[in-house]
Amino acid sequence: MLPAMRHRVEQRPLRRLLKAALGCGAGLPGALLLAATGLGAMPADGAGARLSTLNPQPSAAGKTEPPPARLRLIIETDAGGDPDDEQSLVRFLLYANEWDVEGIIANRPRAREGENRNPERTGLGIVRRLVQAYGQCYSNLVQHDARYPRPELLLARTVAGYSDSEEAVQLIVRAVDTPDPRPLWYSDWGSDRGAATNNLKRALDQVWRERGLAGYAKFKQRLRLSSYDNFGEHTGSLAPPFSLWVDTFRPPLEGKRWYHGFSALTATAGGFDLQRDALTGHGPLGALYPTNTTHWQKEGDTMSFLYLVPTGMNDPEHPGWGSWAGRYGPNTNYPGRNYFWANQADAWAGATNRDNTLARWAADLQNDFRARLDWCAKPANQANHPPLVRVRGGTRWTVKPGDTVVLDASESRDPDGDALRFEWFVYPEAGTCDKPVRLVGADTHTVRFVAPPAATPSNLHVILAVRDTGDPPLARYARFIITVGP
């Protein structure tokens, strides 16, 4: 494989015009735009794999998958205990434009003395204080992305999940029962002493009692989990199993807790400086980021929703493909079930380990956080926004060994008019192809390669990272899945 170098594409200075459009909601900087124009892979002619633009083989046609629907999401936090929940909530609220947030549940009735220093002394009060700080930033945030939800909507959906309250249980049941065809994602951020019983467990208990086996199964199959496990017998004993559960907290490996690793891998990635980039000069939300955690910038719950951030590279229905929260494999405690946890390893930067499944994206995700903190305080024409990745010919391909595949992202653009840098690479751990592939033009907007030998069908994952040259530099991606068959 050629070294994954970077390539600059100069563009005209369109910042003012595009910023004005963004301010009117005309552009969505986080969107992945895919434009299929019918460019297919061409078979090699046997003489140095020379390309031909005539008569591409039908087997080599590419197709573009439809853009994924926005996810529906409920989170449950025991804010008021370990202050890292509040750290994660600051980041979560800055990504609220990426999903339809159906609920924020606070399940700790009283803040823990000593460890938690928030002036609000109930879990609900702490969460509402953060949402209100988001509200003070809202008029600025919507200049950058019109999809940010109104603060009054988030406040209305922020409820107490205490043991003496049914409000959270009712919110969950309503969200699952809605006729919306999209499943509901649920993220429990873990809890310990002093927190109430998990409210999804309470909702499932109620449905089990009231609706019988068929009603329980119908309800449960509407759920997807990116979550800690606080669901009791609903996880392992009561059929059917959850349709998909991704445990972004476990397992511990080599004496290391996965959720404790987030801080070490990301805290200063990309040159991030908490004091400079969050605590000062970035509005009231960043200023609420607590610093008295056992691990600096601990954010032990953040991976549960980073897994769901649509970057163009990930698909939450495919945990093994990788995401800003790492890459996940089958949970060996539940064989045969669609349950996953953080037990995978990536070869990257000269080493192979679990940390690399997240470390390889750490600078990109932390620069993205930094930019969103900027959005809290800066107008659109003074901040950076992610590039728009446009690919020609689709992202799903079926080819034969020896075909020459051409992947073209030349129509990618930056909403701020910044130059773009392109990096193409094969992600072998995400696919099933074990043959080497040489990418030609890995630092340009168009890459080509010859499909490797394959005695049986296998798939090859090729990732395109597009980064701008703004401050901070921001990245979005495209994932190409190439099925190679005899």
C-alpha cells in the first residue's frame, strides 16, 4: 500500500458567501453528501492494468447507499455522582444537532457530597443547568447548523428518573410506541450507589407484566443499545434478546477499563487544551466542564454517543466497522446474540492493540469538539466547519479479481472555502479480504487499485478521510465496501 499522504486542493475563497448560506440554514456542515454519477470500475486489460472508460463490466458497477436516517436517541445519566457525566453532557449537547434527542433522563435524586461540587444538588437540577447553558449558546449554534434543537424542546424532554417517579418510564414507553418506523437508540451511562433503578429496565418490567410475551417482544425489538448494562434479566434471560447491544464500556483488558482509556487517548489529541478551548472564552456551556475527575477529562460515558455520531465512516448497525468510539466485536458472554463489546485490535502507527481502534481517530474527534465549542461563541464566518464529502460512482462495489477500481471524490468541497487534503487507506480489520492492495493516488481526490485475487467472495473496506486546512482542521469520511468475487 502506498503511504497515506495528504493532498491539497486549492479552492476559491467562498467563505463569506457560504457562511451566509449556513447562517440561513441552507447548508448542513456535518452532512455526508453522496452523488452517484455512474462511474464504475473497469477491468484490467492484463497489460499493466491500464484503464479504459469504455464498456465497464456490469459486475464492477458501484452503487450509493441511501443517506442514513437520523437516529432517535434517549440517554440516561446518573449526573450528580462522578462529575465525568457532566463532562460527557457538555460534549453530548454540542452534538445534539446530529440526532433526534427524544429524552435525557437524570436518575440520581441527590448529588454525592464531596466528589460532586455542582451547586445544584439533584441530578435533574444538574442536567437542567447544563441544558440551560446550551440554551444560552443556542442563538450562536444555529448559525453553524440549523438542526440544533431548541433549548425549550430539550428542557421539556429532560426528566427525572427517580424511583418514586414514573415520568422517565412513561417517556420511554411513548418513544418506543410511536409509529415512527425508526428504532429507538438508548444509552445508559452507568450508575453506582445513590442512583435509581435504570428506567429502561423499569419500562421493560412494566411491558412484560402488562403486554404478554408477544407485546414484550414487539416492544423490545424496537430498541438498539449503545450502553452500559443495567437491564437485569432483560439482557440475558428474557427472550427475545435485544436486536443490537453495543457495550462501549467493557471489557477490561490487561487490567485496563475501556471507558477509563478515553481520557488518555483524547485529552490533548490534536493539541486540544481544555483551559483555552473550553473553560474560557467559549460561552457558558464549555465553562461548566468540571475538572475534578479521577482521570483528567475522563468523559467515561462519551463513547456511548460518539459511536452514533454520523461521520461518513461509521454505521451504528455494524459495530465491527469502526467509529469515533472504537471498533467492537462479538460479546463472548452471549454467544449467538447480536451483542458487542470493545474486544478488537487495530494495527496502526506501528502497533496492534485495542487503543488504536480509537486512537487513530483521536485528533479528528477532538478537533471536532473544539470547533463546536467555538460555535458557542463565534459567528459562522469566524469558525470552521467540516468538509462535505461527495463521491462519484457509489460506495458499494462488486468486482472481479484483476478489475481496476477507480474511486473518485473530486466533487468534495469545504463550506468555508478551505483547501482539502485527502487520505485513502484500506481498513483490513473491518473487512474479510486478507490480500494486500496497492492504492495509487492515496493522497489525491481519486484513488485506483487492482482488485486482489479471491477464491471465494470477500470484502475490502477502503476509507477516505477528507480534512480541511481550517483552525482547527476538521475531518469527514466515506467508507467504500468492495466485494471481490471470482
